Amino acid sequence: MLVPITRQKFEQIIPILATGPQYAYFWGKFPDFLKRLLISVIGVVGVSLLRAFFGSSFDGLILLLCIVAGLYWLWGPIYWATLRNMELRRYPYSGFWRGEVLDVYVTEDLIGKEETVNNNGELVIVENRERRLNVEVEDEVGFGTRLQVPLRRIHKGIAAGQDAEMLVLSYQPDLRNIVKTTDIYIPSLNRFVSEYPYLQRDVFAQVSQKLSQFEDEEEPVNQMRTKRRRR
């Protein structure tokens, strides 16, 4: 099933500013926080040096820039999430897609390499690998895609045959050519599968529920029409 959605609803599902899960994604781990903190310190020092060139005439502006730079560790995730969201919002047309999970499997993928020296002074290359969940989905007309994400405990219970839903994006009004997909939603588990959480999840879940209710209401009507035709 593929149902076009209005631009207004699309902008509710893909907001400009960071949602909670998006902020948490770019907040990262402790090393990521330390990098942002270091950038903040360097920024404050750099802005403070400007006072040596401009004197006290721009103290107000310099103070403002110091505050902005000093708080980069806090607002940085909002900035990067906003840029990521804006990349998605440039697509003019979108639709609600429903299919089913075709296959689910786990792979161990190389995510990086590190060079280190062992006890003998020899250079050793260490491969960093991560277990990743692969979810393949497909609909009744044959459109399908695969989403690969880091394996987490919340992925337990996802299996082939379950309904799967996504937001799909296109440059064409009829959505004939889908160029981008987002998180996969498993309504039976009320669970989202994603690496970067594009969707405003509560809004998307509401759209899913409304369309399911509409289908349930339409089914008896279609059955009655079929019986009448048989007569």
C-alpha cells in the first residue's frame, strides 16, 4: 500500500528542529561530548583573541560570541540534527508505505580500522566490527528495500511476515520513483527500526493507526459491493 500524504502532514512527521531521539543520536557517547567541549573551549579562546584587534568597542558582540561558542557542546546536536532534517525536507513529495518484513538477519560488519603497536614493537592493524541487524521489506507490487542498523535489544521480536511501514520520498507527485526511505515501523510491536531517527514517531504512529482504521471501515463496504455484483 502506498498513500500520498500532504505537505503539512509531512512537515509534522519530519520536523525542522531536533526531536528528543535525534538530539540523543548526535549527542553520542562520552568521546563525542569531549570533542564538542574541546571545540567550545577553542571557540571561546579564538573569540576572546578578537578583542585584541578590535579593542573594547565590540565588547557586547564579543561576549555574545563567547557565550555561543562556549555552549556549542550543548546546542551542537540540535544544529547537526536540523541540517539532517532539512536534507530530507527538500524532497517535494512523500507517501505512507506499507508492506511486510521479507527477511531479518544479523551480520558482522567492518566499521573501522585502528593502527596500534604490540609488545614487540610491530605495527598491528585492528579491525573494529559491529553486529548489525538487516531488515528487508517489500510490498505487493514488488518495491522493496533493506535497512541496516546496529543490533540492539529493542530489535528482539522482529520477524519475517510482520507488517512494516515507512515514509517514502520522491520528486514525482505520483510517487512512481521512490528515491529515499526512512525508519521502518513495526506496528504489531509498536517499534521503530532506524539508525538515525528521522520520524516524529508519535505523529507517524497516529497516521498508521488512522489508515488502519480507515481500511477496516472500508473492507465491509467492499465486501457488500462484491456480493451485489455477484447477484
